[in-house]
Amino acid sequence: MRFEIMRLDDADGTAVDSTIVDAASVGRMVQQAAAIGQRVYIRPAGSPAS
């Protein structure tokens, strides 16, 4: 399963950018964000269009 991780703006919470990662990478990305105090939003990534 793949997930979209969006980095959020500290001021207003809008998405600044996003990255699609596999399930194995989610924990690493969350740890990195927590280490620097970055706000993130994680959701399942949609299936690619055929």
C-alpha cells in the first residue's frame, strides 16, 4: 500500500508539498518530521489512473 505524506505550513496548515511513499517508509518519514517539529498529514494514496 502507498501513502501520500503532505508537509503542512506552520502558519495556516495548508499543504506545502507532498510525497508518495510505500508503507515501509511511512515510519521513517514520521520520525524525521517529529525530529524537526514538522507538521504532516498522511493519507492512503489513490490508485494511479489507467
